[in-house]
Amino acid sequence: MIRVDAVWMAVEPLDMRAGTEAALARVVTVFGAAKPHNAYLFANRRANRMKVLVHDGIGVWLAARRLNSGRFAWPKDVNGSLTLTRPQLDALVLGLPWQRLGEAGIITVL
């Protein structure tokens, strides 16, 4: 598996037709650089599709995920980007409310 030390979420939507080069250009624009062993998350405007770009230290990987029903819990009232923990990422890709996961993985009410 690919090692991921940090997960970054871009709040602004990404056109899901974007390929690896366009997604990498967006990472550089939003985050300043694509750092090794970091994952960068993007969603479309409806937040039912997500792309993840991972820099593994040698090259980049681009993966896509689509929910058949429902939406990803994507923030709309935050500017720029957010960082996520691994448990939050795991919840996000399943379509669960990742914002409610605390540091210890305990679900709390916001």
C-alpha cells in the first residue's frame, strides 16, 4: 500500500474530468506543493464524487470515488483547505460524517 502521512482536503470543487496533470496543478495552486506521502482530496460541486491525489515520493497516484446515493460530508463554509486524520479519511470515503470523529475516534456531537 501507499504510505500516507498527511491528508489535505480542498474545499473548492474540482471538475471531475480533470486528469492527473490538472489535479496536480490544482494541488500546487491550493496547497503550494505536492509533498511526498501526502494525500490531497477534491470533490465535485454536488459532493457525490471525490478524487484523491497521492504523492508517493516517486510519482503521483490519482483515484476516484463515486457514491451511488447520498453525498460526501464536504465543508462549504471554510476557506482554503483542511487537514484530516486517518480515521476521518476512512469515514469520509464511506460517506459518513467525518467531522464528528474526535482525536481518539470517538464520535461527538458538534
